[in-house]
Amino acid sequence: MSLSKNNLKLITSLQQKKYRQKHNLFIAEGIKVVNELLNSSIGVAHIFSTDENFNVSKEVEITIISDNELKKISTLKNPNKVLGLFKIPKAKEILNDSFIVALDEVNDPGNLGTIIRLCDWFGVTELVCSKNTVDCYNQKVVQSTMGSLIRVNISYVDLPEFLTNTKLPVFTADMDGENVYKTDLPKKAVLVMGNEANGISEEISEIVKHKLTIPRFGDIQQTESLNVATATAILLSEFKRGLK
């Protein structure tokens, strides 16, 4: 067997959001990520592998391809034996009685992927994204989640409307906010993180009542800000402190 022209065309098209939505499919690459997805409830459409002995527990069509064919369909610098086409799951209802991370126009796929992994690590099952946040089924996002994608419920919503209607206290990161290390933080809340360059929008800022800052400790203090994923990690750690 080998890679057909139709499969090549389909896989290439799935690098764009409109075609992922059209075909209801997304791409995952590498043995670890593909196996994580295969062992989940997410449906699988097709597996392409350079390894004839690649073991798949589910009934799924497998095409054995060459290393050169894998390079044609992979976006990785060093493709790792297997590429899978998986079905985009239906959106689940947001559990509003929990700790929620919300993202306002986070554009970098690597940042979103890292934040999804952070949510998984800190036991946050609900991630709410503004509609202009990068697609969580973007190939770079999927790869950087390293499988955490299947354990976090990700919803794309009208963020101002969601924050206005939630009964949970809403927090965000702000350079002029209250020192996070000196603040009593609730077990359940919404933590809003903003765009890499501009932070949260003015509309969202007007809604958020509680603003937190991560203080700088260096003597020079010339660093303007933290990467959004790094700041999310620090804040989640503080919210979860003392819960175990």
C-alpha cells in the first residue's frame, strides 16, 4: 500500500481550519500522541504508519507508507513513524461549578498547547476560549498538548457574554493588580488570560473584578511581562496551593 493522491490532498487541506471543520477531522502525529488519542473516546478515521508492526487496538484503516511519503504529509522536522486522522468530537456542556481557565485571543499555537497541558496537570477540566483564540485542533496545538487535549473540555464562546453571566468570581493577570502571593484565592473561579501582545481586551477588562499581578523580584526589573503560558502556570499553582 502507499499514500494515494486523495489522501495526500485531504491531509494537506487539514492544515487549514476551514477544511478541518468541513471534514470534521484533525491531524495528530507521533507514536505518543497518536496512542493517547487511540486509547481515548475520540473517533479515529485513518492511520498512516511507516511501521508495519504498529499496533492499533481499535478497528481502523491503516495504510503503510514510506519514510518519504510520511515527510510529505508531516509538518514535523523529524516525523515519528505515524500520523493519524481523528474525528473532532462534539462540544460538551461547560461545567460552571468548577475552576475554569478562559483565554482572550491567545494566538500562538504553542502557547495554547502548553496551557492545555497545564490545565491537565493542575486538574482543570474546563478551558473556555474566545472565538478568536487559535483553534485547538490546529496541528501545532495538538502536538504541543502531548495528549492532554483529550482530558480537557475546550469550548469556544462569546467570552464577554460568558464572563458576564457566570456566577463564579473572575480573575485576570494585570501588572497593576494585587500581589498574587498575598491574596486569598478561592477554590472555584474563572482565570482569564489574554493575548500575547496586548493582554485582555478593554471589554473583558471592564468585566473582570479581581486583578492579580505576579511581582518581579529582580533588582533591575526591566522585563516587561511574562509569556502567557508561563504566567498561567504560576497563577494556577497559586490557585491550587493548599488543596492537597
